[in-house]
Amino acid sequence: MKFLIVGGAGYIGSHMVKMLAKAGHDVLVLDNLTTGFRQSVKYGRLIIGDLADINLLETLFTQNQFDGVMHFAANSLVGESMNNPAKYYRNNVSNTLNLLDVMVRHNVKHFIFSSTAATFGEPEYVPIDEKHPQKPINPYGASKLMIERILQDYAQAYSLNSVCLRYFNACGADPEGEIGECHDPETHLIPLILQAASGRREYITVFGRDYPTVDGTCIRDYIHINDLCSAHALAMDYILTGKETGALAFNLGNGTGFSVQQVIDVVNKVITEDNCTLTIKDGERRPGDPAILVADATQAKTKLGWQPVFADLETIVRHAWAWEKKQIKKDTK
């Protein structure tokens, strides 16, 4: 089959492109490279362009018969969204509408949307299932929720079948070491810790040790990038085969939370084998950081047949560490 992967040069998108290509599918990548990297597109064909360019979208859909579209392109920094909400509503909402409208005009009916646990806001209970109220507390989460609601209306009005996948904490790297996590600036915990371990960063800061958790640090649900991508592939197959129609949504996580200190402990175990050490500093709590965020992914497992393969935290860290060591070698050449 032929798929358009929007944002396919980014962290999640590039892993998705590889998985689809390895499965024998024809993949076209659309990315403006503002946060993605050309070198991350190891498979498929890359078109450099933006969803704001409606003429480009019309050309792509005229020249290609897509079976489905996966959409990963979005601004995703919570703090930035608070300071510059216009950027988030313009890119995450308006530009996505451009894509959806072109899909409707060209009768492409299958869409997988990269959503987020940020649509839920402060958790009222954990683990968080699909019935949990969605009350985002920042423009980033609000922008994603707007698209979720738009997709419900597009399903009813235009018969556009979609699946929104709400991630918790994507992490890890390609087990074969071809691609991995690259953000500038980096904001995710595991690569930040590993950069401190490798010497690319001076230290790692733990923001708060007074949360009501087992060791006082925040607990999060970490999901390996390959497991995340396998859920996307299963979701696309689910709607392509007509097992269910309309606008669907699933939460994605391992269902097990690990504290910041537990992640640090596992990293210390792994990096010791390379005679590396880690400098840790303690900081104050950050506003808006819930104590615990853990997903209930029962629906994804039941309906999609999804099952995480790399649920073990040490395996996740080892894959990410192998990628980080490759970056060190590049920097020293």
C-alpha cells in the first residue's frame, strides 16, 4: 500500500517510515525539516514542504493514490505553547485542517493522528483510560484536542475514518541503531539523562523530590518508539479493513509507571558498563507537572491486538544509550 507520512523526518515519524517500508509499503514523507532531520529519512521518498502550502498538498494528492495518511507533524513544547499559543493553533490546528480538506477532496478516507496525553490535563485518576475527562491545561494539549473533535465531525460529515493515538512518554531508539531520538532543544527525560552520562551535557536536574510517590519523584509511563509505531500500523490496518469506522481514539502506554529516580537508577546500571558516570542536581518542582501519569491501554490491546514488545525499562534505556553513543562518535570525528 501507499502511505503519506507527514512529519516523517521527526523522531516518531522516521521510525514509522522505516517500519512501514520494511513491511513492504510504499512511503512518501512530507516534512518541512524545522524540527525533523533529512538524515533520519532512511526509507521512502522525502518531499520538503509545509502543510500551509495547499498547492503542494493538491499536487501530492493528485500525483499519488494514497491508501492512508499518518500525521506526526506538530509543535509540541508545552512551555512554548504557553508563551506563543498562536504558533500552536496555526500549525497544529489550521495546517492540519489543510491536510484533512485535501484528503476529503481526493477521497482518501484513512487517517492516523498523533495525539497526546496532554489532552487530559491534570489526571483525576490513574491509570488514565479513554473515558477520562479531557481538560487540557496548555495550548499544546488544547490544539491536539481540537483536532480530535474536528475528526469526529469529519467522520460524520465526510466519512473520514480516523484513529487518534494518545501517547504518554515516547522513548528509546531503533533496535538496529539506524535512527534515534534527536530534538533541538532536547526536552525528554531519558535522552537528557544519557546526554549527561555521555558528557554532551554537564548534569541532569531532578525537578522536585517531594511528590506523593514511592521516592518523591514524578512517575511517568514510558513507551518504546517501536511499540508506538506498531500501534500506528495496527490502527491503520484496523480502519483499512473496516473493522470499525468513524473517529476512534486509543491511549498508548505500557501501563506501568517509573519514577524519575528509577529511570536514573537504570541509566546508572547501563552506563557503568562503559565506565561513564552521571552528575545529578536537584531543582524545584515545575508548574503543571502531575505526580503520576500512567496510561490504561486496554482498549488498544483488545481492539487493535497491540502488545508492547519492549516494555522493560532497561531494554528501552539500552537502545537509547546505543544511539547516544553513536552521536558521541559523530561529534568526535
